[in-house]
Amino acid sequence: MINLTVNEQPVTVPEGTTILQAVRAAGVELPTLCYHEGLAPYGACRLCMVTITAPHHGLVASCAYPAEEGLMVETHSPEAVSARRLALEFLLSRCPQSEVIRELAAQEGVTASRFGTPPPERAEELCVLCGLCVRVCREAIGAAAIGFIGRGMERRVGTPFEVQSEACIGCGACAEICPTNAIKIEDRGNERILHTWHTTVELHSCPECGRYFAPEPTGFLKDMFPEIENLWALCPECRRQRTARQWIEQEHTRAT
Amino acid sequence: MKVRSRSDLETLRAEGLSTLYPSRLKISVGMATCGLATGAAAVYDALRDEAARRDLDLMLVATGCLGYCQQEPLVEVRRPGRDPVLYARVTADRARELIAALAEGELPTEGALAIIPEEKPPAGSKPAGGLPRLNDLPFYSRQHKIVLRHCGLIDPASVAEYVAQGGYEALAHALLDLTPEQVIDEVLRAGLRGRGGAGFPTGRKWQICQAVPIQPKYVICNGDEGDPGAYMDRTVLESDPHSVIEGLIIAGYAIGAHQGYIYVRDEYPLAVERVTQAVARAEELGLLGENILGSGFDFNITIVRGAGAFVCGEETALISSIEGGLGEPRPKPPFPAVSGLWGKPTVINNVKTLATVPVIITRGADWYASIGTEQNAGTVVFSLVGKVANTGLVEVPLGLTLRDLIEGIGGGGLNGKAVKAVQTGGPSGGCLPARLFDLPISYETLTQAGSIMGSGGMVVMDEDTCMVDVARYFIGFTMAESCGKCAPCREGTQYMHQILTRITAGEGSVEDLELLEEVALWVKKASLCGLGQTAPNPVLSTLRYFRDEYEAHVKEKRCPAGVCRALIRLSILSELCNGCGLCRRECPAGAISGEKKQPHTINPELCTRCRICYDVCPVGAVEIVR
Amino acid sequence: MPLIPQPPPPAGGALLTRLHAINAEHGYLPEEELRRAAEELGVPLSQVYSAATFYAAFSFQPRGRHTIHVCLGTACYIRGGEKLLEKLESTLGVRPGETTDDGTFTVETVHCVGSCSMSPVMRVDGDTYGRLKADILPRLLRRYQTEAGGMSDEGT
């Protein structure tokens, strides 16, 4: 176990914990955009900046910094607060239409940006380039259907050549994890349309009720989870009913 | 032939000595990129063809760079038993004349710069024949060459010549006589610090990595020299590739790695070629591969060519580039020495650091530590360029002052103009004003003054350089080179560039200066990697030392250096203009008109204020109105 | 561990080496070649495309017969590299990144070719020219227009 201090409050956390996790364990709130507990630390949005005051000094991104024995951390030092505010002010200037960013900024006392507004072609921009979609697709799902394109201020997220992706399985994890709701996905009939990725995948219909419910390309899961092999094709509702029936039959057999 | 032992090295040494000091006429042409850029290839061809035509027995060699780039193309003529003579600024015509004279048994004096004595001359003695010795020239007299020890003196394609100069002796000593711990201890005691710019003690880095009980380990040579205005690493890779290879193998032995990588910047095609050849040659000889020199130690090197991304000079970005991804940095800790390439312990050292290692192993830590100052041991290589009389690559002991370098070695400003500032450390560094030129050069002094040592770029600026424009230039560079991962670097450099563009366009305000400083400090403190953390240095240092120039731009809408196009006007002084028409022909905008031998005029509507006319006018009739 | 099993990563530097080879062969990166590279190296196409769009060395547009790189490194910048570029633009009628109508020259800028002591510098294909002045550009360009490329004559 590691003992450290967050805002003068002692905290004990297990090995391998980040400062951010220790801060949250201490009950202190810190905003984040690029952090997700299921993915590797990334350190891109720079909202979770904290000051380490001892044994060495520095402003660090708490999500990516390992908790160390004896560390003294201040989450709201003047420099941490001002770094956070400037980051939000720039995000506000990048994505003025984003509800999430506006709220987050307001919580930190930032209501307007001195840094201008996006050019007309990016006026509706919602993406903050936190990279969660890219990382969940690669690290957690393993489809690696999307990636960063270009660099610097040209950087954006997209599929290769920005056309229909052959690797996308339509799982929607990207949209689920996106902190600013920047990814548009729509189920229409037997299709799932991932508008942001110029990609459409076929939906699978339930052999019992006929409802379209899961992307066809996720069918590979049945090989990975043999215990549900007979059930994977069913929609969640029919699966529930079938499982319940099987259970009742088993109980009945045992009873008699 | 395979080199399997020390005695095999001796055989190779003899071969090298026979080509280094042949018993017939030998001419060496400096053919690193600098030489080639000024026509060395044509000089080489002219020498070869003319010698063939005159049936002159001649050994013609392409060597690397002697560092005195101002005087390129450089040609060294060595007659058996005589001290070699170095010729400067040789053209193809002059090369033919040289051969003609040599065929007659004469040695022309015209264009001769110095002699290069092969024996160490007695102290205080004067060379015969009226020519100075190379090391007595002001450009060389204060230099101390360790990293550049062989550059321009050996054929980079010849491993034998490298061995003849003592090469691979350190490798034999390390592998056959020393334990990895002893190697690390030697480097640690020598006080060698990373020459990539950050100055972390090299021995300490090796120690940390060696102590991690995980295999495999890797060692990487960082040759992604991206700083504009700097070419030290290119020169070493082009002119003495085996010194880097030898250093890398020793580093591998010290930390327990069996695989090394040399990552070379894409814009250096000749360096890529020469280092690739050198690795292949070392493999042929068994200096790379299994059981090197019979020591039982195996080591291989893979060369990776960068692809044009400055950020890859940052070690974690370089690692991710080798792994096959983007050149995107990741947060530290963990440091690469603990978790680097594919998550394995990895040491990354700069080209110059590695090229220094063999000398430390051969000559000992005490010898190295005696050079330079206590906390800043050894020498440092600078590329002295910009508005300075003598441009070139110089290697000096740490602790020399900026003035020694710029005025002593560099000979002061170009065309006698006053030097205003020097920019060290490239886009990560700062601009230091002339009044600080008495600062001794060390990692700490330069950092305290608001710049950094960096990898060794030293760009001299004079009164015709606008410091606001320079700041805008550097931020434009980092903006274009930012990977875009973290918000401060991506958004902040872009915004600083907007402000600086506004100021240089004469549309800035006093509030802009405050905003600029606020954003610069944020980018410096909050960015993820070294690129972003240092990107504001050119802005912050110019704001600190040249605030008057910023204020002239925002308050008086005036560019004191006469650079910022929106704030200047060009006109031709009719009383001086002789109507030669050169400016009219050269003006890219077609803005100049006039009859032959009559005073010309500039149409301000068409003029783009590029100042080409100002540069080409032979009588100084073009005036910049500020 | 991701849900979908991943092939082992390629050898160090393999992807960059492959991209360089494609770019050298075709003068740019054709889509089908990138798709094949992904397949053969066992690397996700998204990763190949990310790398291809990240680095300045790679192009998605075919190039002219000769590529001119005008150096805008610090030393070249303060010693007139921009003027050189401006003269080149007006002589050839193209902007950086563009190719002349006859397909002879593509003009690019580069952040330093490491020949700073010879500034200002420009590179045509593999040849570097230093200590340039705007007025010798036309002569230099003519040699490339007439010859198929490269020049063995003396520098400048």
C-alpha cells in the first residue's frame, strides 16, 4: 500500500494507483475528459492537473502520474486551477457548441473564451481529441477501426481514407465512451449507421421475434463464449425468456 | 576477413594506416553534405579526370567534414613525408589547376588555408613555408575535438581507417577486460551528460536501466536531429559512423541489451546511407552479431529512418515511432529506462553522447572529467551559424563563454555588423542578448538565462534580425510540428502564432503581450512532453530581453530591424541608383520599373517587401523605410 | 487484452521502412499499397493510415519529376530562405505543395536540411545547393528542365 497526502488529507491506496485515483479516493473532485478507468493513462486533456509539493515540486497530470509513497498533492493550487481554467477556455473556444464543455467550464468559473471561435467549417465541432474512441476501439475491442489522422492542429479522428471501414464491428463503444457526445450513431431498419465514421453495418435480426438488435460483425463473439453459443443469436428479451424457460424446466426436472 | 580478437584488430589497423598515410600522393575532398552543397562533387570529379588526363598517380578520397563549413569545399593535399596542406573554397577550375601544378611537382599557394601537421609540433614553433597550422587558426585554436575527433580526417566508409585511429579499441577493452558495472562506473565518473540537450548523466541512465530485472532490453541512438539550425549529429553520422556504432555496442553491453536501433532523421539521406553502410561493414567483420571479439557478447543494430516529424526527437515519441505507431509521446514516469520500447527497459542516447563513450573507455574517466568544468565535464559541439563571419561546426570545452565562441571562433558578426543575440537550443531554446555573452556555457547557466543548452544549435542574429519575427518563426515551427495529442501544445502554439502574426502585421496591442505571456507560461507548464514544455522558450526569452522590440511593433507600429513586411516600405534613392536594372530583373513581383541607366522606381502597390532588391543592389540604392 | 485477438506487432521500424519504400517507388502513397502493407505486416489499416498522414515525408499526391525542397530552417530563414522561396514561386508559378503544370517540379518547404552553415539552402531531389542567391535560381532550374535530372556540374 502507498501512503500519500491529498490536500493535507492522508490517503492510502494500492500499488499501481494513479494520483487521480488517490484524489478521487480522498473524495476530491477533479474534472477529466481523456481519462477512463478501463484504458491505459493517456494524459492529453490536461484538466486533471495537480501540484506536487513534496518531495519534489511540479505541475503534473494526475491521471498519468503514479501515486508514490510520501507524495504531497494539492488539487487546487493556484497554478493547477489556472492551468485547468486555461485548458477549458481553449476547449470552449474550440467547441463553443458543446453543452458538456460549457458546463464543465462553468463549474471552473469559465464562461467565456478570449481565444476566439472556430472557423466556419468547424463551427459545430464537438470533438475535443481526447482519444477515448480511438483507444477503446483499439485497446478494449481490438477492432482498431478508427485512428488519428494528420497531426497538430490538423489532427482529427477517422477511419482509414475517411471511407466505410471494413474493420468496424459497429459495437458503438466509441459513441458510448465519448465524453462530449460527438459521435453520431443511428439504427435504421436492418442497418446501423455510424455517421461520424462514414460506415454502415448490417444488423442481425432475432430468429424468434424478428427484431434487429446487434451488428452482424459482432457474431464472432459466439466463438469466444461457447457457453452462450445457443443463445447469442437471440435478442436480449428473447434470450431472457429462453433462459428463464430452461431454468424452470431444469428446476421442474430436479423436483420430480 | 573477420575480426575475432585484438590481434585481428591490429591487422585492420595496419591496413588503415596504409591508406591514411600512403607512400604516394593523396588528395582528400570533404564530401559531407556541407561540402556537397557547395560543389565538392564537381571538385572531386575534376580532380579525378584531370589526374587521369595527366597520368598523375593519385589516391583520391572522399572524407567527411572538418567543421570549417565557411571554407567549403575543402581539399587536403598530402605528399608523402610532407605535412598535408588544406585548400579552401576550391572550385572545379581551381581543382584542375591544382592537379596541373602537382603534376609539375609544385604546390600552389593560392587558396591554401593551412597545413595539418601529422606529428605534434613542438610548443611555440612556427610552421615552415609561411602557412599557419590548422589548429592555430582562430577558428580552431580554442577547439577541443573529442566527438568530432575523426571527422574530415578519415574516410567514413573505411572501418580500417577508423581502427587505425584507435577505433574499436574501447569496445575490445570493454568487452574483454571490463564488467558492465565497470563500464557504467567509468562513464559515471567521467561526468558525461546527455548531449541531446537535457543533460541527464549518461552513466546514471545506464545504471537505472541495468538494474531493472527484465529482459530483453534495448538501446537506441537518437539521431533524429530535428532542431532547425543544427547539424552536429548529421556530421558525426556522415563523417564518423563507426564511433556511434562502437558507442552503441558498449552501451548495449553495459545495460545488458542485445539489440540496438539507430533512428536517423529522414532529411539526412547521406547520413542514412553512410550509417547503413557502416553497420553492414561492421556485420561483415563480426564487430556486430554473435560473440563479438570472442567475448561471448552478441549485439545487432537495426537502422530506422524517420519520416519528417520533429516530435520524434522526444524519446517516448521516438519509441512509439519505432514500434510502428505515430510519433506520439506518452507521459513520464515511467521513464524508458524502466519501460521503453515494447514496454521493455530501454536506454536512449544522443549521437554525440554515444560517439564520446569510446574515448572515455579508452582514455579513462579522469581524463574526460579534467576537461570542462566540475558539473559540466567534457566538450560540447555547436553548429555556429546565422549572421556570423565564420560558420561551421565547433567543439569546445564546457565553460567557455558565449563571447569566446561567437567573437573568438566565429569572428563576430557577418560583414562586420553588430551581433544582437544568439539563439541556442533550437525551437526549445531561447534568444540571449549580446550583453549576456560573458556567460560561461553550461547546462545550468543557459537554463537560468531562459534558454537551454539543447543539442547544439547556435544561431547568431544581428541588427537586421527582428526578434518578434524570430519568435513567430519558432512558434510557427512548433505549431506545425506539434503532434496534436495534448491540448496546451496543440491549441496554445496555434494561438501564440496568431498573436505573433498579428503583432508582426502591425495589428497587435499592449494587451496582446500580456495574453501572449499568459498562454506561453501555460503551454510551458501544462504540456505533456518536452516539445510543448519548451516551445514557449523563444517567446518568453524574447519578451524578457527584447521587450522594446515588441513594444515598438504594438505601440509605434514600427519594426526596428526592418523585417516585418507590413511595417516597412522599400524605395530607391534616385541619387544613388545607376539604373543597372538588376533589381528590376530580380523582383519576383514585377514591382520595379525604369529605363536602362536611369534611376528606377518601386511601385508600392505591387511590392511584396521581400527585400530581394535591397540584397542585390550593387550600389546600395535601395532603402528600407521603417 | 482486447476482445478481438491481435497479431504480434511487426519488427521495430518495419512500418516506417515499408512506407518509405512505397513512397520511393511511387512518389506518393497509393491507397491499395497501404492496404497491402497493413495486410502483410499484420498492422491495423487505421494505424498505417495514421502514420501515413502524420509524417511530413509522405505524400498522397503524385509528385513532379523533380522535387525542390526550400529550406526554412532557422539559419536559412534569417539569411533569406523566404526570399528564395518567393522567387521560386514567382518563377515557377506554384505554391509550396504544388506541382508545375508540365509536371517537372514539385515545390516543398522543409524545416532544415542540416546545411545551416551554407544558408540559404535548397535541395533538388537528392542534391543540396548552398549559399544561394535568388538571381541564380533560373540557371539552376534550367539544368533540371533540360536534363532528365541530377547534375554533375559544379555547385553554385
